[in-house]
Amino acid sequence: MKYSYLRRIYFLSAIAILFSLVLIVRLFLIQVVNGGNYSKMADQQYQKPVADIFSRGSILFQEKGGGLISAATVKTVYVLAMNPNLVRDAESAYQKINTLIPIDKAAFFEKARKINDPYEVIAKTEDRIIGDSARALNLPGISVYKENQRYYPGGRLAAHLLGIVAQDKSEGDRFAGRYGLERFYDNILRRDSSSLYVNFFAEMFSNVKKTVSTDKQVFVDGDIVLSVEPNVESYLGKELASIQDKWSPDSIGGVIVEPKTGRIIAASFLPDFDPGDFTKENPSVFSDPLVENVYEMGSIVKPLTISAGIDAGVIKPDTKYDDTGYVLLSGKRIENHDHKAMGIVDMQAVLDNSLNTGAVFVMKKLGRDKFRSYMESFGLGDKTGIDLPSETHGLVSNLQSHYDVDYATAAFGQGIAVTPIGAIRALSALANGGLIVRPHLADSINGAMGINKTTEVEVVRRVISSQTAGEITGMLVHAFEHGLLGGKYIIKQYSVAAKTGTAQIPDGKKGYSDKTLHSFFGYFPAYNARFLVLLYMVNPKNGALFSSDTLAEPFVSVTKFLLNYYEIPPDR
């Protein structure tokens, strides 16, 4: 009897389990596989509000310890609006509202006189109690409603990276990312507002479908966690502001990257803007110089040229040549920046003294084809693939020229132009053992249903050997410690590899103006680099001659901050 009873229990349990499995599979097929066919029917029942015109995911900075800080989020504000034609007693309305929210009386009455305008915003507040109190006044012609707004707690911090959100008329005035990360990750950050309701019962499977659907849009309704460290970003921005005050350049920028991983730790540019209050800005300021502007970077390209020569075996660090102070090529005279000759010197002296003739010597030893091949392998003419919109490629058409002089000037960073991120990627190869690594800003995407995607390090190719990278690093350490103002900026107990650059700016007429671009890059600890820093500014004034005078001190300041902030142990 007992045996028969247990058999019935087991049988009924098996039937229940089988029924549950069938139900789950059926729901999965309906919602995931055939969701499109049933969406209209599903949306008509068991509905709940889930989105509005300004629902949007968050962008998050990442502190050095892994803590997350909001970079872009959504906040709720209470909007007090007026329909002037319905206001019965403007004076009384003003007095009552002003007790809750101080407002300008003249502005209030100016709006109250616009009887043909049915909507005038008179005040906004984030305080829910004030909003509820204003609504409780029940004033004729005055309405109070909640509105979501994009909010950037850091103000101008990393503005060019974050971008802005604005109405997109092509999509029925819905809000969409227009620049920066807001635009690049818009499909992930935006929340579906084509319908304000979804099926409550089927929501779980709906989210699974959206999350695992296609490779291109694997993640929706997600948040973006950045590699950008807010305290480092803030420090870099303040340092650039100090440079701006001292030298008054037309524009200025700085980037900090992990050369081994491609993680962008900070990137700041001036002039900048407040992404939360941008309506009065000139639209040109929204373009991201990191990926949209190209510059002739000058002598920071020389280490690329010399490393190519070493890697190809045509020179060694102690290879000598006769520096006569100038070179004649294609009927053009190329001189050193100081118009002086140093006589018989080696390749180390080329970097220490930034000799243009030395870079030309290496280019000629390589030959046009091999020199072009190395510069292309460094990626100077390519897009990097960083996760930002509107990236442009470098301008390196001179590397296809029939004239030796064009190759010669390219060897010391003139006649070819690259984006700051293109320069960062190329120079990082010197610091990471010879690899071209794709730079990125998003460390992870936190998608719906807790499904996350982490950005992996992506090695594009090897451009020079690890041995060559070590040799050029040693040469750059010597240049920093002996060539840069006689060792003025040596950082005790730390090895730093660095190089200055001062370039003429094209005049737009196939020639050059008397304006200059100053650049400075370096990485540290040199033989196991944690960070690479690039600083540059366009057309500095106030007596600025060379980047050794203008950017060396800020570079050292940023370097010392990073060494201390990240508690990087000495390597000496």
C-alpha cells in the first residue's frame, strides 16, 4: 500500500515537472522566438509604465579602487509652468509662488503678459516637497509636473568624452546622444519610448531576447562603466587650465593611457563646455579633438623613426653620422631647429638634441618603402577603433610622394598629421614592448538582466620587437634625464622616458605659418610602463618658443601626481 502511494507521488511529481518544462519552453518560444508576432497583443494587457521621453542609462566613472561615480545620469525636476491666458490674478500667483521658490518678479510678469503663448516655464526645482507644495496651491493657469533631465554631476569634467544629449527631430523629437559616448553608445543607453508600456508578465523573457539577440546590438537598456578615473581627470583638467592661463594657446589637450591595455584614464581639452547647459555654446566646441582633429605633432615622431631604423637593423643607438646642420633634398633645405651643426654625433644625440637632420639620416637608411611600411604599421594613417563617434584618420599622403623631401619631413613629424588618439596608440608601442593596442573608454557594459560585457585588451599587431622597444626606451630615458634642459626634471627613484615636440602649423596654402604646435609625451616607469601621458597645445603665445619651455613642467607635475596617487613603487 505504501509502495503504491509513493509511486503515485513520483508519477504526479514527474507530470508536474514535465508540465512546467513545457510551459517554460512555450513561453520562451512565444516571447523570444516569435516575440515580434505577438508584441501587439501582449502590449494590450497587463501593462505597466516603464519609460518616458527621457529615460536613459547611466555613464559611470571608475575610481582607482573600482568604485563607480556617476558621470551622466537622469534626475527628476519639478517644473512650474504658466498659461498666461488662464492666470486670473498674476500678482497673487507671483506672491504665493515666490514664498516657495524665489523668482524674478519682472521676468514673471513679462511672461504673464504673453497671453497668446500657452506655455511659459517660470521655475524649476529638484525639491519634491516644494514641487508638491506648489501643486497644492492649485493656482489657475499654473501647472506643476515632473520632468526627467540628463544630469552631469561633474559639470565640465570629461565633457568632450561624454558628449551631449539633445532632441532628435528625425526621431520625433525624442532625446538622443549627439556627441561623444552619449552618441556612440546611444542604442545601449536609450530606453525604449516607442511605447510607454510593456507586458508585465512577459518582461523577463523580453529582456532576455533584447539582451542576446544580435552581436551588433547585444546589449540594450544598459549602463556604461568607463576606464576614466575622475580624480585623475580632474587633476589633468586643472593642469591644462594653468597652461592655458600662462601661454594662451588657441586650444590645448592632454591624454593619459595605460599603454599595455589601451585603457584611457583621462582625456581633457580646452576650450570645453558644460554638457548639462550647452544651448548658448558655439556648436564647434562639441567636436572631440581626441578623434576629430589632426595635427602635425613634430619631434615626438622622431622616436618612431629611430625605433623603425633600429628594428630594421639599419642603425643602432651608437650609429654615427655627420650633422652639418642642414640637408638638401628635392631642392629644399631642411635645418635643425636651432640652425646649428653638431658634427659627428650618434643616434642618442639625435634624441637628446632633437636633430632634424638625424631623423632624415635614419629615413634615408631605411629607404622610402621601408620607412613608409613602418609608419603605416604604427597606424599613423588609420583610425584606431576607439569607442567614440566621428573618428577621422591621419593624413599621411606625403608617404606616397615622389619627392624625398616629403619623406624627410615626415621623419620628424612635419607634413603628416595624426589625431591625438592616433599618436597615443603609436607611441604606446614604444612603452608596451612593441604592440599596437586598440584604445578604449568603456571598461564594461552592464546590460539588462544582469548580463555584463567586459572590454578585453585587443592587440592589433606587433610593429617593433620587444628588444627594439627596450632600446628606444633607454634612449628616451637618457633624453629626459640629460637632453631635457640638462636634467632639470629628473624624478629621483623613477625612470621616465620622454620626448618634446615643436612643429610649425600649416598656413592652409601649402606652406607654413609662424605659429607652432607644442607637444610632449612620456611614459613611466620606463621599463614597465604603467602610464603614458601626451600633452599638446596649438599656437601658444606670450613668448612660448619650444615645448621644453612650456610643457615639460606640466608633464612632470602630472607624472608625480600619478606616481603618488597610484602608489607606484620606485624602479630604481
